[in-house]
Amino acid sequence: MKELKVGVVGFGTVGAGVVENLLRNREVIAKRTGVMLTLTCVADLDTTTDRGVALPEGILCNDAAEAIRRSDIIVELVGGTTFAKKLILDALNAGKSVVTANKALLALHGEELFAAAEKNNVDLYYEASVAGGIPIIKALREGLAANRINRIFGIMNGTCNYILTRMEREGVNFDEVLADAQRLGYAEANPSLDIDGFDTAHKTAILASLAYGRWFGIENMTIEGIRDLELEDLNYALELGYRIKLLGVIKNVNGAVEMSVRPTLIPQEALLAGIMDVFNGVMVEGDFVGQTLFYGRGAGRQATASAVVADIVDVALNYNSGATRRIPAFRQGEQFESVTPQNECTSRYYLRLIVEDCPGVIASITKILADREISISSLIQHENQGENVSLVILTHPAMEKEIRSAMDELSKLSVNRSTAKMLRIEEL
Amino acid sequence: MKELKVGVVGFGTVGAGVVENLLRNREVIAKRTGVMLTLTCVADLDTTTDRGVALPEGILCNDAAEAIRRSDIIVELVGGTTFAKKLILDALNAGKSVVTANKALLALHGEELFAAAEKNNVDLYYEASVAGGIPIIKALREGLAANRINRIFGIMNGTCNYILTRMEREGVNFDEVLADAQRLGYAEANPSLDIDGFDTAHKTAILASLAYGRWFGIENMTIEGIRDLELEDLNYALELGYRIKLLGVIKNVNGAVEMSVRPTLIPQEALLAGIMDVFNGVMVEGDFVGQTLFYGRGAGRQATASAVVADIVDVALNYNSGATRRIPAFRQGEQFESVTPQNECTSRYYLRLIVEDCPGVIASITKILADREISISSLIQHENQGENVSLVILTHPAMEKEIRSAMDELSKLSVNRSTAKMLRIEEL
């Protein structure tokens, strides 16, 4: 059995998980795959902190270049987009294959990295960059390769899903749950990457790229996080038979691709709506396979390590059979005609207006919608809300620019009391 | 771009789906994978029936040998275990790689077929044999390769899941739903393979084999179908917070493997319990990844074709990079110490006794359980059931032989009025 030398750069949470996996499951992996993985080097600037995993003598060092020299495969787990980029390019240029979990780097500099991998005829894999332990990239690239992809809906940020789950279950406001999540370590001190949707956007861009054959960044993506969601919206959604999730949405509508990250109402009875707490789930709909769902832990030391080591195994299987670049890091080949701006996308919408409770309010609001041929599918105004009331409207499919134009005009009504909410509804 | 010649033997439901996919999505598959698949031959004894797909001139023939001669890859979709076996062996011995969806054949003769593939240095893949369009075999063999597998629970028979869903939703008995399912084409005229659990058992054996490195047949597996399930059991399960599903269950308990197919109570709030109608779902729990779930259509012309063509792509990628047998059909390498007979497995149980409603009944029943140290976790007896009443008991974990011994003794009680029900409970 051939032995492959693995070097890990970045001995943080995921790095420690990868090291633990390579040491603990080495024999099992060899039995299952015929690949014997040998950890030869772990590089990190901090060589003293205890990571709860016992490294063999002489493995730990503080020099990434040393890791590259000593290994056949380099695992990049330092994060960020500067040193990580240099490290990956150095490894590729040294003729070493690379495994990374760095979604932000891929979304930003994917094409440059893929070109370097191609030039050096080595592999660059990134299963762990999307949805942690769930093998969704392999599913999209290989398992569902026979399909045109119609839609992908992904719950891909555990922090957001955890916050939404607790808000709904405990009836607590966003700020309170966020503070508690930070205390418990489920949210970063600076939570913006997660709660403002950028992390989900990086992952959405990667899945869209694999689905449609152009490396999409997040530059032109509409990205909305969950910061402005109120408990009231979660509760109205439930009352109406839906649940609000932060969704990465990718669609192919007659050859035109739509992409966004937005809090979205999905039907409560859909399996995707049952994904709670820190778990992730990705629904992929293909023209032949129909709807599929892939569910699991989207983050964490061990789950992410599972995906990283799966990539290492893939690289090693390629080495073993002389088939490096059997599947390239990314294959260009556009399977769409255009990208539709969000304003021109058609969807159903949830609107919540906060208005003065007085005669004629509903008449004037519904007229504004009617003027734009926006059709109402349901409407709720509860009794006894006090002076200002929430008026919740679900629409039939309408173009976003019509909805935004209506919202603009609604905001100018004298009875309008606060910024209205507008969320998309997706059916499954 | 290299072109690979594909021959399909068996032009039935799935065969027609594969042909449709290869013709319709050829360009998309080429863009995504770099593999150009060319359908060169479709062989079937019936060359006249319209399958709703237009074959190019000269493709259809009635000779499987002709398909082997004309192709690099042979797709076996004839089903059964005699001609199909000969066909696969002929193709392998002619140096052609094979893709099949034939779970019964694999469960019965897997080792012989794998040996022939190895001898001839070609590939033999079978993604479509388990859970239709869901890429679960790839997930287990590659995506989750870094994990020791703790448990696999699979809902893998669409017919059974459809019947259970309708019984529960409509409050209709098994016989009535089965008859309707047969009328609608969701169940075979001879439904035994599905409803008596054998189909699920074949799939369970394949997943267990991939998880633990020995090719298991179904010979020693405990297999129970859904034929004896009564509406009352489904309703009691719901009342107790569970739902009954026909589960293929695979577990590794301290190095000992447990395998069975049985109707099983699982917690209603578990995602697996939300899989309804003809859909399939497989929960895989690994030591690093934790719980994952893979969901989709388990059967049908197009979904199954999706999995078959994914295998063809894998074979073709191997050809293209000179890496045939990069991943062998099956890799022997046992990752367990023993197989535990069902009688010695420990589980929680659901018992429903049908007894005469008279003084002392509960006392005598619970004494029989207590004598075997079987602890009761809950007990229901509803009022106003008439002369004979159902007494439902959920137990704490107990060994199956203790439960069976208790059931034997319970059946001899003078108050016993009918065969008691015994189902396993699995937590998620």
C-alpha cells in the first residue's frame, strides 16, 4: 500500500480535528480506501498551546515552508485571504496538491488558484468550504453529474440557523439570542460575517459555480442577513404555514441564473424547514433526480475534519492510480445564458407593514399593490395590537422591482409608522 | 475530449430513463465532467414497444452480446439474478466496465462479480442499487471515508413508505392502501419483495458491506416487513411522539455489527421521521461527521437514471485518466469483530398487547416484564375500548431475547386475546 505524506498548516480548531482524524482513523481509512495517510508536519505560529491532541515527536513546527517540503499533500487551514493565498500558491508551485476549507479565499481568488493548480498539474480540493461535514461538493460535481441543476436552496450558516431556532423556540429577540450565542461560543465576537450573510454568500457562490460552470464571486450577489429579523416575522411566518431560514438561493429559470442570500419563508412541512440548531442542509433539485437533500453539521472541529480528510483521500487515490487532476479543481463550461439581477427576479413575497390603525388603511395599501398588478394571496391583521398595527401580506408571484416600487410608495403613506419588512417566499 | 461508448442492456423503465438522460444531457455532462458519453447500443428482447424516447437509427437491437461488442461501458438494467449475472460476467470478461442497479444480484453474488471485475481490471459500479437517485454509495465510500461508521438508518423502499404515509394520513388499513397502491402502480402485483422487507434488506446488506468491509448477504439478517402493521400501531406511535418507518438498521456497538430490517419507531421530530410518500432517506452517523442525512427519490425512471449515469461518468473519468479501478467495486477489509444475532441486541421496545379488560391484567403483565428486569418507560391503556383492550408499553433498553421470552409468557396468559405486537424503538 502506497503511503502519502500529509502536511497541515494551521493548527486551530479544524486543524486539530484533521490531525486527530489522521492519527485516530488511519487504519480504518486505509482499509476502506487502500490509502495510507501519514501526517508528516503540522505548522503553526503558535507551537505551545495544547489542542487536546497528542502529536508524535518532530511533527509540530512554525514554518509553513517546512510543511510543504515534507509533504505530498498540503492542507491549508489558516483562514484569511492573504497568507493563506500565498501558502496555497507556494504549495501548488512546489508541485504539491492542496486541500482547503477556505470559502472566502475561493470566492475571492478561486480562478487564480485553479489556474496555478492546472499549471502545476496538481489537485486543489475544497469539500469543507461548503456545509462542513456534508459531502455536498462531491454530490454536485459527481453524484448528481447527470443533471441540469434547476435549484439549490442551502441553509449553510450554523450560527444563523442556531439564532433563528432559539428565537422561534424561546420567543426571544435577535439581540438577546446573539449575545447568548456569543457567550456560548456559537457566534464570533464580530458576528458580521455570519449574521450579515457573507459566509452564506461565499458558499452560495461556490455551489452556483459548480452547478453552472462559471466561477461566480459574490460581487453582484444580493446579500441580506438576519440582523433585522424580528420575532414577530418568525411568528407570522409560522402562523401562515412557513418558517424563516437564511437561504442561499440558486436557480436556473429558462437558462437565466438567479443567486441571492436572503432570509426566506419556506413551507413548514418541507424537510428543509425542519433543519434546526447549528445544522446545515442543502436542497439540490436536478432535472432527472428531482429534489434531494443533504443534511449534517456545517461546522465544528470534527465534522469539518471529516470533509477535509475526504478530500485528502481523493487526492491520495488520484496519486495512487497516477490520475492526478482526474477531476480538476474547477471546470469552466457555462451552462446558462445570463444572470438575472434580483430586481428582475419573480418570486412570492411576505410584506409586513407597520401602520396606524385607522379607517381606509387597507384600501390605500392594497390599491398601491393593485396599481402594480401585484396580487395578494393572503392578508392578516390581528386585533388589539394597540395604536400601530402589523399588516402582513403574502403576494402571488411578482417581479421584485414592482414590489420595491410598491414598498417605496407605501413608505410615503401618512399612516406608515415604521420601515416595512419584505422577505421572499420559496416553495419546495 | 475523449468519447466513451455506452451500451444499455434492458430497455425497461430505468433503461429508458438512462437513454433519455444520455441523449438529453450529453452536452451538460461533457461540460461539467469533461466526458463525452455516446450511446452506441440499446439491447432488449422487446424492440417494438414505445418507451417514449426517440432512439437514433441503428441503436436498438435484441442481442446483449452485440451491446458488449459495441461499447466501452455496459449498463445492466435487465434485473433478476440469472441472465443479468451472465451478462455482467460476459461484459467484465470482455474487458468492459459495468454499471448496474441490481441490488438483489449484488447481495446474492456480489463477491463473484467483484472478483471478475478485479481479474479483468475493469470497474463495476452500482450507485443506483441503493436509494435510487441519492448518491449514498459515493457518500459512504468517498465523502465520509474518514469516519468510523457508528450507525446507518435507512428508509429505502418507496412502496413501503408510501403505504405507511397514506395509512397514517388517511387513517386507512394496510390492505386497503396496498390495493390502491397496486392500482396506481406504486406497488407490484406481487408486492412481497417490497412489503416483506427483502428489497430493503438487499440495500441494507450493501450499505453494511461498504461501511464495515465484509460483503454481507441477507442470509442471517432479521427481516420483518410492514404487512402486519395495524393502523392502531401507527396511531399509538404518534401519540407517544414517534412515527413508524420500515428501517434498514446497521449499527456498530463496541466493534460488534448489528443488522436488521424492521418496522421501527423513531422520534417524530427527527428529520428522518419527516420523510414521507415514496421518498427515501438514509441517516449515516460517523465518529467525526456526526449525523448526516441523504434524502431523495428512491426509485423511478429519471431519479434512478441520475444515479446510473453518475456511475457511467465515474467509469469514464477513470478511463480518461488511465485510472480504471481507482476505487474498486468493493474493498475487503473488516472493520468489526463480530456480528451480533438479533436476539442478543439491546434496544428499546414498543409492545402492544390485546387483552381482556378485567382486574389484575396490568399486574400480571408487568410482573412478567419485571421478572426479566425489563423496565417500563411508559404505558397506555385508553378507556372505552370494549371488551378487549390494547395495552401499549414502551420499555427501557432490554435484550431482545428477554423481550421475546416475556412475549411468549404473555401469550399464555388467560386474558391474552390476540398476537401481541413487538417493534423496536431507535433514538436519533
